[in-house]
Amino acid sequence: MNLNENFNPSIHKYQLGGLNLVLDVNSGGVHVLDQMTYDLLDFVQPPFPETCPDEILHAMQSKNPEYQQSDIAECYQEIQELHAKKILFSQDEYEKFAKFATSSPVKAMCLHISHDCNLRCQYCFASTGDFGTGRKLMSVETGKKAIDFLLEKSADRQQLELDFFGGEPLMNFDAVKEVVLYAREREKETGKHFRFTITTNGMLLNDENTDFINREMSNVVLSIDGRKEIHDRMRPTPNGKGSYDVILPKFRKLVAQRDKNLDYYVRGTFTKYNLDFSDDVFSLYDAGFDQISVEPVVSDSKYPYALTEEDLPAVSAEYEKLAQRLIAQDRAGKHFNFFHFMIDLNAGPCAIKRLKGCGCGNEYVAISPEGDIYPCHQFVGMENFKMGNLDDQTFDLEMKEKFAQSHIYNKSKCRDCWARFYCSGGCNANNYQYQGDILEAHTLSCELEKKRLECAIMIQAVKLLENRADTDIDLKSYKHC
């Protein structure tokens, strides 16, 4: 038996927020352990002898002379019991589903209604709105063809999703309205249902389009980066002026008038310029929003605002700081949702979703203003990823199958990664753009995702323990959730 600290890809153990946490990767079980049991996991893994071997007892006492052999043996037995319940060192039951990760009906679409924008955001992956192909708007005719394409390719799927995207969609809002009206008519004919989303920078919001959005859009994404000085630095108008003071009252009005049963969130981006991004999260909360996402910029390291691996310690520390601030916020009865810390430890996505993620290029496609079909919005403009065109009714099924097979078991870095069932292999577009292959996980994105997951799990563990009836339990000594 190797008594060096073991690497076992079926568990992930870490310390955060005063807790010793262990994630059982395959079952999703989360355990909060006392220090002795936490240390013992460095020396044990299946198959387990019936009693704790002497060499493990001695190794544990070498690690901490205060540990008593009888206590170590008791902890060993508890680990055995958790393993027997299949919530610690459990087997991977997901790989067998990989054979079902094949081409599926298309159920979601990103409709690039506008390849033009009225802001000049420095970090824009879409070349300030035109995706490097020239500024243009989608015609109503092309939008209707996109609806027909989605209805046809969705097979027997009843619930369909469509995101109006840009550039800035409100620059072509008449077309948005016409496409929605057409889709509602097609719903009556087909018995299917569209769930619409729109992403906007807010500059052109007014009473008319706000009313329409709040009536027709199941979700709305409002782009704002946080504090005024941070937002205006990265999201100026073409003449260099800030946009924060223009959009904030418009966003507040839209949210105030929005039905509480409909979704929205404000979405920001943080860069090297604001590594203290937890202040931007709370700035958005203080501005009146309770559904918040502030995400790391993904960009070429040549740009001064880009995040690099050198920034990982600072970003990780800030995520931990944000997690503690959110715990304190909850304790004060002032809850809001931070998108990247939202995690369900009791349920979560189905097996196939865990393997494939967003379904880019398979269940989900993007349509350019010219009617060209791409795997997702971030691939638009990359000619080698063009999948077809609405006008000539082409659709590359071989490429579709290639994306269908871009699951975690075909990604070498993902197969044994503890976070694989949560990130599902990461973003294919980022993988391709920064690693050169959709199957090669983007290292920086991976590290950030893992830190967010650690924080999210810790937050949920704290909530669970604090909500227990036996509140006198010491969080640091409670065995498992």
C-alpha cells in the first residue's frame, strides 16, 4: 500500500471557509469532515481491508502525534460505511451514457439579428459588434427562415429556445418584433412553444421596447459591468463617452416592471483592471438587481486588460472573498443570486447534459445576418466552422456529429478532472480559439471554473449546516452532509 498522499480522481478534498470539504465526484455527495477524517483520506482508497492497517495508523500518528489509534480506527470505519453507501469513492456511472452522446435534434438557436452595435466595448469578442464581417442587420425574411429551420430540425422537441443577439439587437428591433410574431403564429400550427431571450446593452431601451421585452421575452440579459468607473472604462460609446448613466435607470425600470415569474439577470465582465470584482457584484446589488453575473474576460493575453495565469491567485482570493460576503449577506436576510455560485447539490442536470454541456454545434446553433449557420455565437465569422446556410438549405451533419462527440470522455484533460460533471468540458469556442482544438480544455478557464465550484459548494455546505435543527453542531467537526 502506497502511503504517500493519494491522488484519487473520484474525490476532491479542499479546505475553505473554515471547513474541511470533500466532494465525491461521481455521486455528487459533499462531506464536511473533522480534521482527523480529512487527513485519513490522504492514505486510504478502495478496496478497503476490514480493519485499518497498522501502517495507516502509524502514518496518521506521524502526521499528528495527538491522534489516537482508536479514534483513527473509528474514522476508518466511517469512511468504509460512506463507501458502502456509494457516496464516497463511488464509481463513475456516467461513462456508459457517452454512447448516447450522438447527434440530437436542434432545440436552441442564437439569432444574430444585428451585426452592429452602438457601444465600443474594449473586450468585445465580436469585434465591437460586426464579428469581423462588416456591419449589417438581419432581414425579417432571414429571421423567419431561421424560425422554420429550428422548427424543422427540432424533430419532436416541443420546447424551443431562441436568443436575440448581436451586436445590439435593439438596433434592429422592428425585425425582432416581426420574428416573434411569426414564431407565435407557427406555434399555433405546430403545437411547439418558443422561449425567447434577448441580450441588450440598454442604450436604446424605451417604453415601447421595454413593454415588448417584458411581455414576450422569458429571459433578458442586461449588460453592465458593475461600478460606474469600471463600466465606463470598458464600455464607452463610439465618441468615447461613458454609457453607465444612460443605461442604469433604463435597466432599473425594465426590472421593476418585469413579471416576477420571468427571468432576467445583469451580466458584467471583469478584467485585469478590476480584480476586486466582488465590489462590482455588490455595486449591482446596491443598484437594485438581485440576479447577477460578473464573469471573467476571456481574451488574448496580448491585451492589457486580459486575465492571465499570473492573475489566478488574486482572482481565486477574490472569489473566496465574494463567497464570504454572500454568506454574510444571506445571514443578514439580504439574499441575491450570483450566477457562478448557483449550484444544486441535490439534483442538477441529467447525465447527457453533464457530459456535453451547452450542446454547441449539436443541439444549439447560431445564425448570422446572412443566414449562415455556425455552432454557436462565438464561432460566427469563422469560415472553417460554417455549418450551412438557410437560403441554400445546407446543414453539415458531419460537423454536427463532431460537436456531438465533444463530451468529457473525449477530452483528455477532462476525463479525470474532479469538476468534469459541473463544467462538462468547458466552452468549445474558447477551447478552439485559445488551445486550437475543441477537445483541448482551455487551461485558464478551467482553473477559474474550479475555484468558483469550490466556493459554490462551500456556500451550500454552510447553508445546510446552519439550517439544521441541531444548530449546536460544530461545523468543523460534523462528519458529512
